[in-house]
Amino acid sequence: MSGETPVDPVALRDEVRAKYQEVAVDPHGEFHFHTGRPLAKRLGYDESVVGPMPDVAVESFAGVGNPFSLQALSSGERVVDIGSGGGFDVFIAAQQVGPEGRVVGIDMTEEMLAKSRQTARDMELSHVEFRDGLIEEMPIEDDWADVVISNGVINLCADKELVFGEINRVLKPGGRLQFADIANGAPVPESAVKDIDLWTA
């Protein structure tokens, strides 16, 4: 760990994992956040790209923004998606970098990994891979990625300093981070920060 965290990181991961197991298995269930195609449309994803994608590639999407709105990826780039879930952003990235590029998704939820791996096979995306791991300890070698993307995941990590250290480690010199996330512009009471249930509420 890089330092003291406001909540137990292991307990927080367990809470997050349990929530996103539900999203993988029952993507049309009742959640406190939006999912799927309606969410992708709301967040400004290109309908000409999302529309032809199979439902299974989109239905478990639960992001908070559109990291591709910051800058399109380039052909041949190597990309890491941290907290890749059902693979939606990985599949978008795969189209942008083309077969000369490479996209690796990292997730800690078994059900999401099973879903994304099967979808990648069904879509015949040979330049896509999904790895089981934590974004605080990425299963990626040093200086590998041109781009790291993330969508609504970093806020769910207790030790953000450690996460950004890992991002820096896996990025090539001159590489870039494109992420969307939730931020709070006002102070949060200490009692709320330490309430683990509120992190995934």
C-alpha cells in the first residue's frame, strides 16, 4: 500500500465485486446507475459504432463518461482498459486501434471476465485480451501501453495514489491517460468517507 486508506481496500473490493457480478449476470436488473445502450447514447458514444455491436457487448456497460471524447485512439496503439467490466470500452478501443494495435482489459470480477472473453471470441477480435487482476497491481509489464483508459473505476479504489502509480508504470514515456470518473467538488464528512456502503451506493 502507498499509505493509509479511508476504508479497508479488501472489504471495498469485495463490495464492488459483488455489485458488478450482478451487472454481469443480470444486466437489465434494477441498479442505482444506468447501464447498456441507453447509457452509451446518453454519454455521447458514436451510435454508428455502438449500434452494430452485439447486445452482449453493450448490456453490462456501466460507465460514467466517454474517455474517447478526449481523443480518438490511433491505429496500432497499445491500450489498457482498467476495470474493463463486460468489455464495452475495450471493444470500442479495438475498432479504433485496428488489428495492428492491441487492447488489454483488466478486471477482478470473474463473471465480467467470462462474459468479455466470450464476447471477444464471438466478435473475432484476436487483438483483444482480458486479464484477471487488480488495477493496484496490474498484470502488465512496464512501459507497455501507449494509452490507459478507465471509466468510472478509479473512484471505487481506496488507494488512488497506488492506482496512479501503476498507471504511470505501465505507460510508455509520453503515453497518456484518458479516463472518465466521478469527482466531488465539496468536502465529504469523515463519517461518510469511512462508510464502505456509501462507496458503492
